Amino acid sequence: MDPRVVLLITLYAVLLGGTVSALPRVPFVNDDANKTTTTATETSTEATTAEAVTEEKQTYTVGDSEGYQEASRLLQKSLNLTLDPCDDFFEYACRAWVDSHPIPDDLTSYSQFTATREKVLAEMKKLYEDNSVTPTSKSIGLVKQIYRSCMDTETHNAVGARDLLDKIKTYGYWPMVHNELWRENSFDLTKLLSNTIQSRDVSVFFDYGPAEDSRNVSRRLLSFDQGSLGLGYSTRDYYLDDKKYEKQMKAYRKYTIGKIRYYTQDAGLTVNETKIESDVDEIIAFEKKWAAILVAEENRRNYTKLYNVRQFEDLKKYMPIIDWKKLTISTTPYLVHSYLKSNPTIIISEIEYFEKMNELLQDTDPRIVTNYILLRWAGSWSQEIGKKYEDLQQEFAFQMYGRKQRQPRWKDCVSSAGGKLSYASGSMYVRKYFDGNAKNTTLDMISDLQEAFRNMMHANDWMDAETKKFALVKGNEMLKQIGYPDFILNDEKLDDWYKGFDGSPEDTFSQLVEKSIQWRNNFYYRRLLEPVNRHEFISSAAVVNAFYSPTRNAIAFPAGILQQPFFDARFPKALNYGGIGAVIGHEITHGFDDTGRQFDNVGNLRDWWDNTTSAKFTERAQCIIEQYADVPLKGTDLRINGKLTQGENIADNGGVKQAFKAYKSFLEKNGGQEPRIPQFESLSNEQLFFVGYAQVWCGAKTPETKTLLLLTDPHSPETARVNTVLSNQPEFAEAFKCPAGSPMNPNKRCVVW
């Protein structure tokens, strides 16, 4: 599926690194809780504020069930009650957690999200390494084989890059390594890209493949889009301002030179340092020119502008340097060749980019182009060529991301194996660690959040009646994917999904990697001829994440996220609604953020907004853009990119608002009050809700990673996801009795939903 239309609530995955005991929905009084009744004079927890607080007599109970005791232990690790919640709520709710959880040396950030991901990684490691039982599923056996072959570091170290270099010889040699063996008169850009795509799915200058047709999501079309630079997705700013980011660009240059040196040594050839440095400088100069023609992600939020319908033959008009028919025929299964030869309808997201890229490639020495393509292709072997390359990568990661040491090999291998057979790995996780009852509990909470959304929509005073009516329809018809798809627990159905992906006991890790790529390629291209199943899950179960897909109008909550600190059925409902409830509300709101609102109730790209109402939405979204753009980030000289992050910010603000209303509704239906948490009796139910929300975002990043994410990530930093979001909620200020004009109760707020 087109990655541009899957919106994530979590941090940038490349930088980050459970058992859930669930019960049916019950009133807030736990049957197993022994409670004590307390009459107290309660004051606001921000006792340090200047204004006096009106004391109020209140009777409440204190829960002492295991769930409440566990919740107390969780909060003891996080809160610093001596701080003023009205000044900086992130510090109040998270300071103790951040202080007691320094960033591990092998990570670049550490948060509640990361900690949960690390837990799931460790659990998957146990499953992959458990040889006590022979898997009854062929695909589960295969994912374990991939893990074992990945962990065979003795072979990787012994072989180094020799297999990689042998394959390059069949492509016509690598100028910066093989020098005079490469011949310019043999340069064939289409053939070279065909080889790198077919073997490793490395297309470099453009991305293409089957994607749902945004105007008719019952079918798929071939979609073509701009590619990404060597430093990664959306990193153009590093190249365009190499003075400001001199440290990072120097590290990139040094890393690239070091790799070419090792490749040359592994090829058994003489290292010419001067030539290598010159070749690398040419590559970086080429990338700088490329960065200048890439469209910034913040300017790619209007999907109508990205939906440019053309015919396949039009590609040669925009980028004639490529023989597109030859390229696609050579990299796709035979089954779709007649389809490709029929001049099918396609989507080109950035037509002008393709025209400019064609000019750049025509104006660039073929030797530089060849060097660069093969450098990117060789990068796809990073886990397969031995320790010296990994050590080199660690030196780069320290300068670029602030990572102090290379992460254990097993983490790489867990991620690699799971990424290649995600349903198989998810099946293993669910069978061992997930309580299926959590599905029903989560569905109940989704119903509560959808009801809160409907109530918010009915109370909305800036939308016209027809637009509001359709928004309610879209909200009601949102698909819900909870935990995992049922078929993954059936060995026969699971193996049928991976039909055609076969591994032999003698396969090396590299061979298994390429088999997985070829299987995936064949699988997805065949789907050009099949109707779309909107109900197909969009995520593996073993993922700590949540998703919204505009082209499905679907929200997804994998099994991995349905655990602490986001959710625990034994916890007070305040924590669950503040945690997973706000996550659910966030995903629902994505259907109505600046990009999600462009799609209708079944996921089709369609404008269903009245012009006046649309203008009012834009005005409200602009308030969010400007508000966040004014937020500086400690440790950098940068501010949040309000335009890039607006969708996630709208979802954050709307999500917590929905969750709070849903929680208040729950209280009204169940007696008006929950027991309080031992040792935190001073926190009212409402205050505890906001504390629960903040827990999700407790964490810290290295300065280098802060910079990277501010430039590239559509999510705001954790501090803003707490403070800026909650400062927009009058209910927060009321709960903590924050004085007007204080940081958490500002005079101006921004509200979209």
C-alpha cells in the first residue's frame, strides 16, 4: 500500500527501537478491589501557583486491587509532584521517568513507546530462538530460519562484501571500486536499474509499484513518485544547508569513503584514497542538485495535486532517459506483462519532478550515476557483510543520530525476520503473548470514542448541516482492526498467504533476503489484477503502533500496543482512557485532519466539504500551524515545522478531547467517580486522565535525533504532544485549577475539533 496514505502516531521508526490481561467491560468498581473510604480536604495539585485554590470537601475511595497497586507503581516512576503542573505538565508528569530512564547506549531516543517496543523485541527473540517445539506452520519455520541465518555472524564476517561485489560484476562493474574495468560505452541506465530493482527493490530516483487508486479504492493502479536521498526520507535540508548541518554531512562523507575503501579491499584491489574521496565528493555534489528538485514533504499534503492520472506511455514523455516498458517488464511477474503492455492508467504524483530528474540525469556523468546507484544498492546489504562494515556504520550513527554503541545483532535480526514475514511473526506473538479478550475491551472503548466524536460533531457550530451529516457517516463507517486478523492463527491459511515463498536449509541470509523481495514483488504486482479487500489488515500484530489509512477509512490497533502504559484492563479507567483512549481518538481524528478529510467514507479521494465550511477548517488548521511553529525545542536552534506536523497535531488535539469526553461519559454511566490510586489520592479522576495521557509521551532524545526528527518527522516532539496539546484543552486547566495566562492555561487556544 502507498506509504504516503498510512499515518502513524508514533516516532520515526528508523530511529526507535506483551501480555495484556483483558476483561469484559464492567463498571468502574472492580469486583476484587478492597477499598477504603476517605474524607479529605482536596486542593489542586499545583499548590505552588500564586492564586489561592478553593478547597472542597469530597468523599472518595482508594482502590487497592493489584491493578491499582500496579498503576501506583507506574506513576511512582514517572511523576514529580513537587513541580507545578500549570507551568510545564510534561515535567510534572514525566520528569521522574525521564531521569530514571536514560537513553540506552544502543538507542537514539527512549520513551514509553520505545520501552514497549524493546519489550516486544525481546519477546520475539525468545520465540525465534525457542527450538523446543517444531513449528506446525511452514511460514513460521521460515521466519525462524531467516532469523537464524541473520544471526550467523561468523559467515557474514568471513564472506564480507565478496558476494555483493561478485553480483556487481554481472551488472557491468562499479567505477569507484573496479576503476578501469568499467566502460562508459556499456552504460545502460535502464538495465542497471532493472538489476538493482529485481534483486533488491532499489529504484533510487523514483518509487513505483501497485497502490490503491485514490479515486476508486476498489482497484489498484501503478503509482510513480519521487525517490529519497541517501541520508533517508525527507532529509533534503541537510544537503541544502550543509553549513548549518556541517557535522552531519562530514559524517556522511567519511562513512561513504570508509565503505568504498572496504569494498575495494574486499574486491582484492588497490585502494586509492585520493580517487575514492574525489568520487564520493562527486556523489554528494550530485545529491545536492537532486535535493534541490525534490518536493518538500510539507508541500505534499494536497492529495488532489498528487493525483495526476496519465497513461503508462506518458512516462517516456516526462522521463525519456528510462525505457519504462523494458524496466517494468524485467522487474515484474509474467502474469502482469499483458497488463503493462496495454498502456494502463497510472498515477504520477510529481510530474515536474520526473521532468527535472530526467534533466539532471542527462547532465550528469554516467560514471557518477553508476557509482551512486550501486552505492545505494550496496547499502541494502548492510546486515549481511560483516562486523567491520557495522562498526563503520556505528561511527556514522554516533555523529548523525547520537547513538553511542551499535545495537545487539539480535535486534537487527528480529526486525529483519519480522519485516519479511510480518503475519508469521505476528502469529507467533499473538499465540504466546496476547490475550484475545483485549479485542472486545478495545472495541468497547472505540465505541465510546466514536460516541464522543458524534457528540462533538453535533455540538459543532462552524460546519454546515450537509458537511456535518457526511462527517458523521464517515465516522460511523470507519473500519476497525484490532489486535490481529483471525487467519494468522490457522496454520493452513497462514501458509497459503506465503505460498511461493520457499527457503531451503542451505540458503544463506542474502539468498533468503532476495527470495523475500522477489516473493513480495510477485505478490503485490499480481494484485493489480485483483479487487481491493478493504478489510485486509494494514499491520503486523507484533507492532507497538497505531494507524489510520485514508484509502480504507480504517483505524488499526495491533496487539503490540494493547499493553502498559497504553492499556491494562486492571487499571483505573482514567489511565486507560488517557492512554489507549487518546490513541484511539487520535486515529479517529486522522480521518478529519488536513489530509484525512480529503477522503470519503470508503476511502475515495473526494471533496465532500461545503466551500464555506472548508474555509473555516483551513482557518482553524492555520491556527494550529502557527501555534506549533512558535514552539522552540530545547537543545536545538530549531522550531517545530507547523505545516509538516499539522495533521498529527490536529489528531493529537482532537484525540485527547474525544477521550476526555468519553471518560466523563463513562463516569456518568457508572456512578460518577472511580476509586483513586494509592499514594496518589490527591489526584482527582480528571487529573489522573491527563496524567495517563502524558505517560504515553514520557521520553527523551539525543540532540542529533531531535534535529533529524524536527526536519523529517510529521509528528511533534513529545514535549509538545503533552504541553501544547493540553494547553489547548480548557478541561485540563479546569482540572488542575491553572490560573488564566499560565503556560498551561494560555489566553489563546487553537481548536479544530
